[in-house]
Amino acid sequence: MTGKGLPKTDGSLRGYVGRTLPGRSAILVSNRGPSDPRDDGTFRRGAGGVVTGLLTLAEATGADWVACARTDAERNLVERDGQGLKVPLARAQGRLYYATPTREQYEMYYGVIANPVLWFIQHYLWDLGNEPVIDDRIHQAWTDGYVQVNLQMAEKVIEIANAAPNPPLVLVHDYQLYLVPRLVRQAVPDALIQHFVHVPWPTPQYWKVLPKHMRDPILEGLLGCDIVGFQSSLDVRNFLLTCEENLGLQVDEHERAVVSGGRIVYARHYPISVDVGSIVRLASSRGVNRQEEDIASWRPPHLIARIDRTDPSKNIVRGFISYEKMLRYHPELRGQVQFWAFLQPSRQDVAAYVRYLRQIKQTAARINIELGTPDWQPIRLEVGESERKAIAALKNFDVLLVNPVYDGLNLVAKEGALLNQKGGLIVLSENAGAHEELREHVLSVNPFDVEATAAALYEGLTIGAEDRKRMNDGARNVVRTNDIARWISNQVQDLRELGPVSPQPVSTAGATR
């Protein structure tokens, strides 16, 4: 992959896949749709960097989109208006189709298996001496929830594929839908299928937290693909090892491929990125400028920031403890620095997340009581949602702390590298997928080592101007070069080079159960 002549996200991505993979329509498959319906019949674009990336991918492919009806509003929409809904899909012309599991099926699939079981496995979050306990509730949720919803999603994809003149390009996304590729392959054998895994892929041993009848179908589902995409080269290696050790399959590490069912399945890494033009325009907007004015009214000389969800994988509490240690080791900074944590509440229907948010608040309060003064609080903790405020924070930090336990990529690190205007440095966990690209331009830390993280925070505040500029320029150049267009074009190039040569007419067979 030379990366030459890559399309930019100014509209020229539209139809890119049609030009490079002629003869194939595209179907994008994800748990969540691109937009959430409002009660008045309009749509609100979904939040988050992954949705932004998928919207751009939908534009590039002109894809139809298959999502899961997660809410009563979405179920009512399907019941009222039927399938093939026209909703905002960036500049794409595709339609949105919903699979419609019952509330109970969706809760088992998403609330019991996908979150927390799979999420916790893939981020190494289980305290294995005590958790998880694989009991009847989890067994039932796997069979009646995860398997059933994946079947329904696959059936919707197959229905669309059967109406197409040629076998389509099917792009499946993330850990909620591991079973879909194999089901589609069985019904549409000539489809070109990729599954992109946005979260880390753990070691073969850690997958054995799951019983064999759960973990094997996950791998077998992914092996229905032509290519399985990941965020980092480490994830690729772990995936190949898992195929070899847990399923006994033949793996070629040099080719990054596994032989399964007489087919070759390739594993590749494509670190996701940002739409540079869009986020830069947003950063210059009036709403962000107003937020910056507010920050200027209260910030001390030095500002440490973090922008995160209140997810245990984000390692927020250890970040606070590291900051506390820095203040104790360097008391001259007291009153001169503040740690601003702007946190989005996450999955408050899951008990572990509720407990973690409580621990975050308790830790911040303790540090403020022990080290604060009437005129200065060490930690400014805000829990809420505001894209403009988050962007303003990224423009104005002196140090950005991004220290996840494990993370598939972490777009906040890339956004901070692109947008910051204060010469700010990024303290970045070596276990974040973004570290593979940014390691030479950030202050790297082991996320469990609070002493080293404290030292990195201090270094970020005090490092010399020449080194600061060199690291800033390097990180910004990485993000500008490896933007969302490159993420898409690299995947398309591999699909063209590694996938089946020419599509054949679709079989009319339905999904096999």
C-alpha cells in the first residue's frame, strides 16, 4: 500500500468503492444505526468517533445500512414506515434497514453478553479470581439473545443481498456481531465480506474465560470473512494465535492469514482515524469559541485535561492518583495547575459502570479535600455531554492524559494531537491502539504504573520548548497523513487485492439455521 492518490473527505470519496470494486453493491452492518429517530419523525446523528467513521465509510461505498432496532422509537419506526428507510447517511444514497429483536432478546444480546462479558474480556477487565460467573443467566443470554440477534441481523443482510444483481461487499462492524459473517457466507458464498473489530483482541488464553461453545462460534463467525480488520498489529497477531491455539487451525504469520474450511482468511490492521476537515471546521465554530472563552475565565496557568467515557477500561481513577502523586512530589505546582476531567457517563444500566463512576467521584472529592484550598481545587470534575466543550478542551490543554488499561484505538489522542493550540503534550498508554502510530511523538506510560504516570505528567508540563514543538508537529503530521480517507482506502485496496476475483450472481437461498 503506497497511499498515493488517496481520496480526501471533501465529497470525492463518494462512489470510491464502486470505482475500485466494480460490480459490487455494499452493505454496512453495525449494532447501532447512523442516526437516532426523534419523536417528531426527524433524526439525530449518532454520537461518537466510530459513528463518524462509519458514516464516512457509508459515503465511500454508497452502502445500504443494516442496524439493530435498539429502542422503542426505532421499533415503532419500522412498524410505522417499514424497511428501507431514508435517513441522513452523510452524502450517501443508501437506505437503512433494521433487524427487530424483542426487548428481551436485545437486552440479553447487548446488556448481558456484549456488555459486559465480551467488552470485559476484550479489555482484560475481569478480576478472574472472582468474575465472571458463567451461570444459567449468561448461558440463556448467549443462546436466546446473542445468537438470535446475530441471526436476525444476518437474515436482513441476506435479504438485501438476494435482491442485488451481484454478490455484495458486506462490511460488518464490532464485537456485537461476530456470528454474522459466517451466516452470510453460508447463504451468499460469493459475497466479499470484511469484519472490522474496533476493540482490542486479547490473547488465546484470555478468550478461555468463555466456555468453548461460546468462544469457538465467535472465531468461526469471523472466519466466514475474506478479511478481518483490527486496529493494531498486536491485535492481528493475537487473532492469528487464537485461531491456531484455540481452534487448531493452520496459520501463516508471514502472510497474516489462516486456513479455514478450505478458504484463506486474511487478518490486517487499519487504525481508524478522524475526518480532519470536519473536525477542524468544528473546532473553528462559534460554539467552540464560546466554550474556549469560558475555559479562559477559570483556567490556571497549567491545564491537564482528559476527555473520556466513564468506562472502567479508561483507567480514570489511576489517572487521578497519578496526578495526586505529582502534586505531592512537586508542591510548587499547587495552585498553578488543575486537572480538568470532562467525562461522558457510560452504560449506567450496567452495575460495574455505576460503581466505577461512584469511585471516580469519590477519588476526585478525596484529593480535593486533602490538597485543595479555598481558592483552588486540584481536580475539576464535570460529568456530561458536549461535543463543543470537548473540542474546546482539546484545543487548550497543556497535557492530555490518555491512559486506558487497554483500548482498541482511542480517537481522543488523535483529536488532541490534531487540534491543540497550546503546545500541549499527550501522555499516552502503551496499551492504546493509537500508541502504535504516535509512540515517537507522545510521552508513553504503562497505565498501571502510577509513579511513572505522575512523572510523565510533570514532564509534560515542564519539557523544553524545542522538544515540545518537535513532538507536537510529529503527532499532528501523523494524524493529518493517516486520516479517515486513508483508513477507508487501505481497506478497499486489500479487499480488491485479497478478495474473490469476480462476483457471481446471488443464490436465492435463505439463511441457514
